[in-house]
Amino acid sequence: MSANKTDKTAVQQYDNYPDPDAIIHFGDVSEELVELVVETLETSEFLSTSRVDLPETTLFVEEVTDE
């Protein structure tokens, strides 16, 4: 039952943000690891990342399309 409550809370947190293609939620990790993941994803010409101001470290990933 607590898993459903946790899922509902997570969904409510993201309601104020655009709908990304992927959400990466980091637990208790170093800032260096987060930066490594961001830099790695940004090397792709097909992905864009953005960090959001939530209580935990969260990274939104979106596919970039040339239109």
C-alpha cells in the first residue's frame, strides 16, 4: 500500500513540469556522478537534459528532433 502512496506523491511532484521522455531520479549520490551522467547524455546529438528544482536530484531527458 505504501508503494502506491509513494507513486502518487512522485506523480504529483512532476505535474508542474513538461512531459519528458525519461526521468532519472538520483538517490544519495555525489554531484560528480550526476555531472558525469549529464555530460554523457549531452554528448548525444539526439538528447537534451535539464535539472529541476525538486527536493531530490532529478534529471529530465528529452529527445531532440530536427524539424
